Amino acid sequence: MTILDVEKPTRKKGPTGAERLTSRTSIISMAFLFVMATYFLVPVYWLIISSTKGPATLYGSQGFWFSHFQFFSNLSGLFSYSNGIFVRWILNTVLYAGVGATVATLIASMAGYALSKYNFVGKEAVFSVILGGVLVPGTALALPLYLLMAKVHLTDTYWSVLLPAFVSPFGVFLSRVYAGASIPDELIDAGRIDGASEFKIFRSIGLKIMSPALVTIFLFQFVAIWNNFFLPLVMLSNQNLYPVTLGLYSWDNQYGQAPQLIAYVVIGALISVIPLIIAFLSLQRFWQTGLTSGSVKA
């Protein structure tokens, strides 16, 4: 047997440069996501811990740990204080956010679909004006809206908060972009050949295909209205019409006269977050793609 007959030991190949780079990128990405998750969850954790404390221990104990558990007494006081007005604030907010987001989504979907699929004079000018509306902050419009509502005697009513909520320039922009990218013109032409009206085509084809975008618009508008503070502050003076954000703010200003209100504000803020979580969890299943896959024959 010669030396040539001896099998040479095989060397195990180590990770290539591309694999090492991919692994390093994954570690950095996971670390970044962990830091961001911590950044967003720490305030929620503090809110949960603080909602279990009374006024005396809220500032006099460790901020991130339990002390003198009073969650249920705080909860009972929250719903019974001032004849249970907190419940009315929550219902008002559900009305403002639910109705406002629903109507805004429908208007935005129709406007975006029309701007995407129809040609008419001034189309791009109209879209430019709508796009400019996206860049205007809502706080800058509060005073002009108040003057308009005062002219028609709608201040200090539900309509003074609802009517501005029906308009979503960002929703129109997103609807146009999504409709142009996801709704084939062949489907619309097929509906016209079958004798369907334009509204029926929009209702039976457009709305179904645009559902992921419409859910996004609804959630954006719902959260924006739910967290809206400045517009109700300008429009409303009757406490029975307050949304929960303005109601908790009014309690916070009364802390000097009623020290227990600070505990109610904290637990009220915690309760007010729950409907937003429910909305996101219940609507996330509608975020689907590929709804038109195979609908048009190549």
C-alpha cells in the first residue's frame, strides 16, 4: 500500500463570509427589535403597576413594582365617581371613533377608487389638494373648524367632533395607491360587459379587493379619533359630551381638590387602551394579500 492509497482527511468547511454576515445581521436586527419592544412596553408595564396603587403610594413607592394593592378599589371608584361619568366618556369615544372611522373609510375608499380608475378633468389637481391635506397637522385646523361650527351653531354638540372625523386625506391617498396597484382594469371591464353598474362593480369587486387597505385606513382613523384631544377641547364645554381623553384631563386638573382622582386617571388610562387592543386583534385577520391571484387569465 502506497501513500496515495491512504484517504486524505476531509476538512470541515466553516461558515462562508455571506453566512457570517447574515448571522451578524440577524443578531443586530433581533437586538434592535428587542430594544424597541422594551421601549414601547415599559410605559404599559408602568401603567399596569401604577393602576394597582392608591394616591398615597403612587409617588411614594417604587415606580416599577407593586405596593399596597388597590386595583379593585380604584376600579370601583373609577366607575362610580361623579355618577359613573367615566362610562359615558367611554361610550362617547366609541361613538366618535367607531362612526367617524367607518364613515371616513367609506368616503376615502370611494374617492380613492374614483381617482384611480376614472379619468376626468382636474383629476390630478383634486388629488394634489387632497395630498396637501395630508401635510396639514390636525391642530392647525382646530380653530378654523371651531369658527365654521360656530357659524352653523354646532359647537358643543356631537357633530362638532364627528363631522371633522369623516375626512381622511391619508385614507384617500392610500385608497388610490392601493386600488391602482391591486384592481385590474380587466375585472372592471368584465363587470361592465356583464351589465353591472359602476357602483355595483365598486361594491362587489373594489371593496373586496381593497379590504386590506380599508382595514388599515379604519385602524389609523380609529386610533387618531380615539386619541384626539385638542379638537374636543376646543369644541366641547359640556362634560357629558367629553371623550375619554378630555375627561381624564379634566380630572387631572382637579387633583388638588380630590386627591383620589390621580389614581382614577391612571387606571382610566389603562382601561381606555383596552378597546384599541381589541380593535387591532380582531381586525388583523383582514390583512391579507393576493386576493386577486388567478382572477385574471394571462
